[in-house]
Amino acid sequence: MDSANLRIETRGPAVLITIDRAKMLNALDPVTLQELTAAVQDLASKPGLVGVVIQGAGEKAFVAGADIAAMAHMGPLEAQRHSETGHALVKALRSSPLVSVAAVKGYALGGGLELALACDFRIASEDAQFGAPEVGLGVIPGFGGTQLLPRLLGEARAKELLLTGDRIDASRALSLGMVHRVVPKDRVLDESLALVARIAKNGPLAVRVAKDVAQQGLELPLEHGLALEARAFGTVFASRDQKEGMKAFLEKRPPRYEGC
């Protein structure tokens, strides 16, 4: 499953994807975007997996941004297609049945911030820096930042980051709710993998359905989201996992889930 700019390896119930462009601070060029999207889509059908952890190679950056050299000479239509390539990665991560964790060390700027935002969870090192500096280059975020940040932080805080281009440190990102946890640099990967392992102890079907319903509900009025939840709640009661989970609880033993 290895590719030109990625290293992919299985770590228990997780797959670790390392963006391997350390000399470019793991900047996202079109090829890397396409490879990431293809990898996430391919892994979604692999049995036994619960999550995907994404990290950048080296110690300086998760992803320092999109590849400016690759974008500098783009015309309007080419730039739009490049943005749509980034959106395909966002969609692949958010619609995947696997949970996704961004293991962020160092810079997560521009496209790197957007990649982290597209993941379900973000574990950051104490030296991590986040920002959307695109306006300083005369452009706007193109890989989902204008849509993901307001949904996560609310309008006022998102606009402050989007319109100033300011960077924030890990502590500020944690206080805003942008990241889930801040840990020492040498613990970022272990904490990210441990998070997937904790999730893997639960009913795999329930985890997949809960993520899907929560994701869809973000785009729906509350009444419609609740109706979606009720239908999904009923559906999981037709599964062997539901029978096993409740039986194990009543029998005071660990459940043996099958994922169906």
C-alpha cells in the first residue's frame, strides 16, 4: 500500500499513514492529496480496522501547508480543480467508516490545518502551531477551511483565524476546542494510537453508525437529525453486536463483537 509520498503500516486496530515529504515540511501537493484520498478510501473496506492515524514525517511539521510552488502559476480553473482535489480528501475522511486521528507535531498551517480539521480527532504536541495564513498570500483556504473552522469553533472565532491569518499555539488551540489533547512531543503518536485502541473495544458496528449519524446530523435541522438517530438506533437492534453487547453486560463478561 506504500506510495510515492506516503508510508502506510498497520498498528493493531489502526493504520498509520505518514506523509513523507519532510524536506518540504510535508506540504500537500496534488499528488500527495490524491494518494491520501486513495489510501483513505481503500482502507475503509479493510476488515478488522477501526481507525486511521495520520502524521507528518520528521519533527518540524505535521503539514506546513499546501505546496505553494505547485500552486503559484495556477490559473482560476486549475486552482478550482486543486481545491476540489482537497475537498475529495475531506469527504473521504469524514465519510469513512473508520475513525481518523491527526497526530500533530509542529506546524499545522493552511492545508495542514484543514487536513487536521477533516479528521475526527486531533492530538497535538506541546510545540504544535495552527493557523490559516492563506489571506497573507492573497488567497483563501481551499481545502475546506472556510467551512470546517466555523462548524468547529463558531463564527466569531473562526473568522478571527481566517481573516487575520494569525497562528495559535497548542494551548490556545486546546482552549478553543480545536484539538482534543495536548501531550509531550514524544507521546503524540502513542496517544493517537491509544485513542483508536480505546474505541476498538466498543461494538464496531455501533462506532461506525454513531460516527455516520453524528456526521450527517451536522448538516440537518435538529428535528431531522433526531429522526435519523431514531432510525439508526432501531437498525442496530437488528445486529448480532447489539445482542452480544447487552448479553455480555448482563452476564458481567467482556463482549465478543463481530461487527455485524
